[in-house]
Amino acid sequence: MSLYQTQKLLYMLNKDTKLQATFFADKDAVLKDYRLSDEEIEALKKPDIGLLYIFGVNGQILMHYAAMCGYAWPEY
């Protein structure tokens, strides 16, 4: 598992609207630039917010990613 890389990606997605657009158009194109495990890739693609939390992703970073993916606050 590469928690640092996962959190780095989520941080960048939260900050960079161009990266967000690229990610939602072609996730694989963005994910290839990060050293992620297969489990992390699947959790990010799905998105599986609960699993990412279990992996140790910071809740603040994850909250923004969940909202970006369309999760309503009560679902988070």
C-alpha cells in the first residue's frame, strides 16, 4: 500500500481543476503517474470512500474527494 501516493493524488485533485477534469475523463491516465497498489486504484476508481478511509487516508482530504465524486454530506 502507498498511503502517501494516494493522499498526494487526492490532495492534487482537490486543488487542481484541470487534473480533476482529466481524472474524470480518463482515470487511468492520471493514476499511472502515481505508485499505487491495485487495491488503491480500484478504491479510487469506484470510488470506495470507506475503503480509502480504512487504508488510512486523511479524513479532511477524503471529505473533499467524496464531495467531488458526488457524495452528499450525510452519505460521507
